[in-house]
Amino acid sequence: MSNKDEKPEEQKESQSTWKDFVYNPRTGEFIGRTASSWALIFLFYLVFYGFLAGMFSLTMWVMLQTLDDHTPRYRDRVSNPGLVIRPKSLDIMFNRSDPLNYRQYVQHLQSFLQKYNDTVQEKNELCAVGEYYDQEGEEVKKVCQFKGSLLRQCSGVDDANFGYAEGKPCVLVKMNRIIGLKPRGDPQINCTVKGDRALQMDYFPNDRRFDKMYFPYYGKKAHENYVQPVVAVKLLLTKEDYNTELTVECKVEGCDLRNNDERDKFLGRVTFRVKVTE
Ligand SMILES: *[C@@H]1O[C@H](CO)[C@@H](O)[C@H](O)[C@H]1NC(C)=O
Ligand SMILES: *[C@@H]1O[C@H](CO)[C@@H](O)[C@H](O)[C@H]1NC(C)=O
Ligand SMILES: *[C@@H]1O[C@H](CO)[C@@H](O)[C@H](O)[C@H]1NC(C)=O
């Protein structure tokens, strides 16, 4: 059992090597290196990281020089807008006898249409119908007029309740903004009810078109106060349609915009449900 006697020796030794490792008084080393060695390491890393930071800033600066404030650089070759509705809900369900019940929809439409107010829109350009409004050279892009009163019964002027009180609700359909988009053809909104039901609908404006004059859009910064064209759809429900959930699909048709993508259900189309009770 000579091993037993050796153990304290070993312990002492390992303790002293550990201490020596942290600070060795004989060589003046601190954690295995002399002070000047440490200083060199710090200097090396300082220069190294300084160099990296410099490289990063330089490439970033060069990159930013090539960016344009007004248009994003990378875009899909053929951008396709999604279709959205206002009120911003895909389940429009309400009790037509209870104003509190549909108040949120009415308020939403009112606030959305504020920027389409005729008095506001009269300050904008009267553009040529059926023609793109190209303003490539201009620094500040002009905006084509879209008067809210074009939406007639869905404008909130004659009927402050947008048809919700009479159980014939208005839904506004618009396309998402896409910078530079110029749809070829004649974009129109066509809504249909799923299943074998028939439902009358009124469209405002009557031609249900998104006129070419509202394209192209130049982006938030260059094209301030731009208003998107909208098409209002008034669903002329009858008493027989009450208490039933109807599924309505609206599509943009008559142009080169896609509306039948398998994977993206909002590309060029939108589906929502409507249920009116009383
Ligand atoms: C709708 O609202 C009216 C008035 O508040 C109420 O009498 C009626 O029961 C409501 N209908 C339903 C289906 O909730
Ligand atoms: C447009 O704004 C004016 C003044 O702010 C207001 O009197 C008018 O009722 C508004 N019109 C619509 C349609 O909201
Ligand atoms: C709207 O779409 C339906 C179903 O696809 C079609 O039968 C109808 O002709 C279209 N209406 C118009 C005006 O394009």
C-alpha cells in the first residue's frame, strides 16, 4: 500500500502546477503567457476586428450607394397582386336589426373611405381614362383622382350604414399595391357565390374596372397620397338568404393578372363568408 503515502505529494504537486498556471512567479507568466505576449494578442485582435468592422462598413456603404430610395431593387419578374376586402374581415356576420352588432364594419368602411372624400380628391389630377399614367421622369408623382362618390350606394354618402341596416351589405374590393405594376388588359372584378345559390350583386363603379390611370404606382415615398382604385360590391341578399352562410369569391379578370394559383388563395382573388341575421 505504498500508493497511499504518495497521494498527498501528488495533490500538492497538482495544486502548485495549477497555481503556477494562473501566475508563475519564476517566469512571470500569467495563464501561460507573459505580459508582452498577452499584449501582442490583444493588439492582434484589435487590429483584426478593426479591419473586419472597416470592411463591413465599406461594403455596406458601397451597397447603399447603389440603392434607389424610390424602388425596391429585387422584385419578382411578374408581380401579382393579392386581392383584399374592406371591411377587413373574411367573416362578415351580423344581425341587421342591431346597429351595435354591425357597427365595427360601418366604422371600418368609413375610416377606409376618408381618403377618398370628394373634397380631398378634387385636389388630385383628372387623368385620362383608360391610359397608364406614366411619370417616370418626375421627382414627385401626381395622383389620379378617385372620388368616393363613384361608389354611389356604397360610398357612405346616401346610406351612412353601407347597406348593413337593410341586410344588403357593401364590400369593397381592392388590389394590393405593387410598385411598377401595369396590368395588361382590362382588370375587372367578378364576384360569384359558391354552391348552387344565385345572388344578385350591384357593382360600383358600374363597369367594375380598375382603370389603367391608377397604374403604375411608384411607391410610398415618391407617390404620396396615392389612392388605390376600389370596386364596391353590394350583396343584394333577400330574406331567403338570411341565417345562411354564403361563401363569396371575387376575382380580378380580363387581364394578365393571375387569379387561380393553387397555393396562394389570395393571388388575384379573395374568398369571404357572409351571414346576415335579423
Ligand atoms: C337581432 O337583434 C334583434 C334586436 O336586437 C333581436 O331581437 C334578435 O333576436 C337578434 N337576432 C339574432 C339572431 O340574434
Ligand atoms: C368630406 O370632408 C368634408 C370636410 O371634411 C365633410 O364635410 C364631408 O362630409 C366629407 N364627405 C364624405 C363623403 O365623407
Ligand atoms: C364572372 O364569373 C363567372 C364564373 O366564372 C362567369 O360565368 C361570368 O361570365 C363572369 N362574368 C363576367 C361579366 O365576366
